[in-house]
Amino acid sequence: MASVTVSTVRIGSRSAALKLSGPASFALLVSMAVTFLAAASAPTPLYGVYQGLWHFSSITSTEVFAVYALSVLGALLVGGRLSDHVGRRPVLLTAIGAQVIALVMFAGATGVDALFAARFIQGFSTGMAIGAMGAGMLDLDRIRGPRFNAVAPLVGTGVGSVVSGAFVQYLPAPTHLVYLVLLGVFTAQAVAIVLMPETVTRKPGALASLRPTFALPRALRGAVLAATPAMLAAWAMAGLYGSLGPALVHRVTGSGNHALGGSALFVLAVSGAALVMLAEDMTPRQLMLLGIAALFVGVGVTMLAANTSAVAFFLAAVVAGAGFGAAFQGALRTVVGLAAAHERAGVISVLFVVSYLAFGIPAVLAGLLVVHTGNMLTTMYIYGSAVMVLAAFAGVALLRQGARTRALEA
């Protein structure tokens, strides 16, 4: 269990305060990344419940997701670099405060308008937190930081989906209880953030950093360009499972169980996290190539199994999840290790802008296509084929880049 150290700090004539140790602070940031992404997944299994209560159309669920995705992107563009200037702790405390407001709104929601508002605030909160959490992990541990930047979002997304589904299926007050539990977790994490030492010094330019921007230090642009195809393929595949996964699970299993509906995303997340932890000795390029190949195979088998075999479908999710973990971890390691301390939050925010665009836009389009055609399988085939083409392009780009590098070194 992460330790807590006690240090003495002079404040005028008073002294002494609890401070988290470095390992405890790192564990706290990892746990927050898991919790923020779990909270983002928690409303998804409830949309069917809300639809029954408030009688909205299926397209409303897609619109709610779109609001969340746009809000995340807006926060990444506006506030992604802020913690490089004011410190990690103030940004994280602000993000938790916004998340608490969103959870209270979810728990008290009585209509679609409240759902939209809560989702918008939740997205902005998550976008603000992503850069600060990821940069804080790198501040504390340059070796494990990239690994857990890849693992934590995966685990959070998978756990949030399946746990929320279990709340809906097996526990009372499903539209309230899961949000109240998350509210308690975030409150505890806010207290812990107060006890966490700041990992960067303040520097001027905080207000200027709030101007929406999508820019990278010149020294990192080549690395980001090399990593982008793998990130796009990985997150587009995650969008496939996030948008169509529950419906596909219900189709292949014949069960309407809400907890089972989130199982595909959970399997995807666990296998991706496991691959990241097991493949630490591979180079970033090897990881991206392995990930791209696994994405291509996993999505292809998913398409074949979606109308035939539940066993094959979940095995495909394992392969695809391993591909996501390898591709995203390789992309992160290609870039973030090169960033200086006061560049890290901004760099991570840019990477997640690319990732959320790849995740959100196809997922929204898939939702709209299902609503307009009424054919979930056709949508899945179109989406899956597009992901396979993107993975193939990413693989070719990496191989060509490797050939150019070897030619220059010869």
C-alpha cells in the first residue's frame, strides 16, 4: 500500500503538516486517472434507463456523447497547458470541483436538459484533469509515467462501464447510487491532493496559456508525427467498442444484462493494460508495430464473430485490447520522454486531443448511422473496415519511416 510520510514545514511560527510521499503521490494520480475515466463511462449503461423515464429518442444518446466529447476537447485546448504554469495541484482541485458539480447534477437529474448540462461539465472537468494528471505522473516517475498514462485511462474506461452496468442491474436507485459512490471517491481524492507536494514550480504566462492552441515544441514535432497514425488507429478502435460494444455483446450473447453490456469494453481495457505492463522491454516502435497488427486482426475477427460466436467475439476483444495498449503505449513513449517538465501537460493535452478526435468523431457518426439506418451490423462493418484501413496505413507509415531511418544511418 502506498505510504504517507510526515514532514515538517515552517509556516510563520507554526509547523508541521502531513505530506504524501513520492510513491503515494504517484499512486494517487494513477487512481485519479482511473476515477475520472470511470466517471466518464458511468452514465453510458444508464441511457436506457433514462430513455425509459424521459422518453427521448435514440439519437439523444449520441448527442449527449457528442456534447461530452466536444467539452473534453475544448478543455484540452483551453486549459491543457495551465498546470505547466500554475502547478498540478490547483488544476486538479479545480477539475475535481467541477466533477463533483457534474455528479450532483447527474444524481438529481429529472430530464434531458440536466443530462446535457452534467455531461458538458463532466467533459470539461475531465479535459482539464488529463494533462495535469499525466504530467504529474511523469514529474514523479519518468520510467513508469508513460506506462501508467496508457494503462490508467484504459482501466478507468473499462471499470466504469462494467461497474455502472452492475449498479444498474443489481442495486437499487441506479440513477443515483453510482454517482453518489463516485462523489465519495472524488471527495477523498481532493483531500489527498491537498496533501500532495507540488511537482513543478510556478512560472509566468498562465493567462496566455488559456488561449486555445494546438501547438508543440519544435523538438517534439517529428516524434508526434511518427506516433500519430498509431494513436489514431488505437483510439478509433476504442470508439468502435465504446459506441457499438454493448449492442454487439447483447447480440452475440442473447442477454440483455446491463453488467454484461459493458464487458466487451472491460475485456478490451484489461487486455490492453496487461500488454502494457508485460511489454516494458520493447522499444516504442516495436510496441506500435505490434499494436497495429493486433488492432487489424482483433477488429477483423470482431467483424466475423459479431453475428456468430460469443467466444470468438470476446477473444477478438482480447486481441484488439492488447493492440490498443501496445499502440498507445508506444506512441506515448515516443513523445513524452522528450518533453521538459514545463512542457509535459501541454504535450499530453495535444496527444489526447488527437486521441479524442479519433475516438469521438467516429463514435458519434456510428451512433447517427445506427439511428438513421436501424442496422447495427452494417454500421459495425463500415466502422470496423475503416479502422482496419487506418491500422494498415499506420503500419505502412511506420515501416517506411523505419526504412528511411536505416537508410540515413547507413
